[in-house]
Amino acid sequence: MHIAITGTRGIPARHGGFETFAQELALRLTAAGHAVTVYNPSFHPWSQASWEGIRIVRKAWPSTPAGVLWYDRLCMRDAYRRRPDVILNCGYGNALFIRKDHPVPVVTLTDGLEWKRAGWPPPARAWLRAMERMAVRRSRRLVSDHPEIAHHYRDTYGTDTPVIPYGATIPDTAPLPAGTTPGSLLETYQVGHHIPAAGTPAEKITPGNYFLTVGRFVPENNLEMILKAYRRTGIAAPLLVVGNYGNRYGNRLKKDYGTGSNIFFAGSIYDKPLLDVLRRHARGYLHGHSAGGTNPALLEAMAAGSLIAAHDNPFNRYVLGEGAPFFSSAGELAELLSHWDSYLQKKREITEKNLEKIRKEYSWERITDLYLKLFSSLPRVS
């Protein structure tokens, strides 16, 4: 079978969930003997025609407001021309270019309820809502990564969508190299990638002595709620905030909470082994995401053995179950953090349950099998 994957910023993964998803799925499909083509934008640093046996096709992404649409148009047009057995399209922002009656079927992995995200201005939300409707009409099949998303498509459009979540890999748990700490590894990464350290004290980021949160600087990730709670508690251990704070929202949070406090903004980190080290050795992982479906950052925290506290919403509750306490306000999180030591006493029991859930429900091998079964069941159009 030949599968073309569109709608991402390319592999090897350097960005978010779609890119990691495309990479992990493509690697396993290729290992199983299938031909896979992944589309990369022209700005992606990988310039060769293949990666790990996966064909890479580069297309232009102009540096204009409509650049992403131009890129998506080129990718979809090329994918149809190559006549794969199926096009797996990540997101519905490019639904305009899906051809409903074309013999090549398109499976669209929906991107949560993207049009509800607070970071989008009203015109963008209207556009995304229109693209969602168009994806429903034009895709041969939609896939939801969470039951709550599937409920939306059934209730709104009368469309049943299979639920296939994202996956995660349980990382190596070897001890840290002699003489190193999570902080020293972070400092080395920041220097090597010319990332401003933002005052991050490497000597304070030691095993079990810091809290961690990872995510995009957008309102629906509730970073300000987490920062308010942390400041309120007066905890001596530092809070490490990982993510690109280079937008207006991020710059404001950094200015309001990153000066003269024990909250440190580490910038973007795309090195998964380093992220796994930071997650595994943190005293606690604070997960504020409240939009979208099966959040990849949450799965990776579970796989790394993090002790998690999560924002209280149906998405997180479905994934974690009893694997974390939940909070819905800065006050609730501050109260939870003030009693963290009692929660730490249950760490082994809680994290092992989360690891077992990753093995049984969220392994990439299981996710790959589910996609292969879906691809094989698609009706064909002559």
C-alpha cells in the first residue's frame, strides 16, 4: 500500500503533535513494508529526498499570510498526481483542496475543535469552521483522536468517525550520565541552539527539585492559571516553563511572572530525549491544556513517568482517569501544590498505572494497526 501524508510541517518532527504523529506512523508503516510519502515545507532543514526509508517531497511555503494555503494546495495537487492508495490529511485547514469524487480517497485526521481556540481572531475562526464543514463533505472518512471530538461530529453533522488517538513511546529510563543533571543538559542544549536561557539556573534544575510545564503559549493551555497558582504558593522549588514565548501572550507572561521569581522560561525545546529527561526527573508536571483531543504532550508526560496534575476537562479526564488530580482554577492548583508531598508518596503506584495505559491503549504500534485497518476498509470510487 502507498500512503501519502499531507497537512504537516514535515519530518523529522520539529514542531507539534501532527509532525510527531506523521513521523511515528510513517516509520512504522515503512517498517511493515508499505510505501510512504510525507510532504515537507521548503523551510524544513531536511533537504534530502528520503528519511529512514520514507519519501520526502518538499513544497514551497511562501512567507506571506496565505503561505500555508499555497503550501497545502501544492501538496494536495502533487499527492493526487502520484495516485497513492490513500491520502492521510492532518487537519482540515486545507479542506478546500480535497476532491470529493477523486478515485484516491482522503482520510482527514481532525484537529480537535480548532475553530474554538481563543488564539484565533474571529475571521480565522469563521474560516476554520467553514473548512471543518467542507472536510466533512469532501473527505472519504474523518478520524477523531478523542471520543469528545467524535461526539461533536456526530451531533453537529450526523457523521460517525472512528476514534484513533495519538500515541507515545516509553523512553529509556537509564540513569543520568555521571556529573550531569537535568539543568546541565538543558543549559548545554540552550547554548548549542542559541536559545536565550532567560535566567534559568542550571544548578537548581536537579532531580526531584523542580516542577515542569510544556506547551504552546496560547490562552487555552491555561499557562497563566498555572503561573498564578505557583506564585501564590511560594514554593521554593523552581517551575520550568518550556515553550516558545515569542508571541504577545508569551511575552506578557514572561514579563509578569518571570522577573524576580522562581519561575523560569526555557524557550522551545525540540529534543525529545531532553524533554523526556526533564519530564522524568521533575517533582511534578503541570498540564493546563483544555482544548483539542488526546493531547500528545500529556501522553508523553505519562510515558516518561511524570507525576501529573491536569486541568479539569473531558479531554484530560478521559486520558488520565485516576492517573492524576485535577484543577480548574489557580486556587485549586495552589491548594493541590501545597499538599504535593502527600501526592508524591503515591508516585510509584500512579505512574505505573499511567505507563500501563500507554502500553495498552496509546502505543504507536496499536495506533498504526488501527490506521491500516481503516485504510483497508475504505470504499473506492472508480
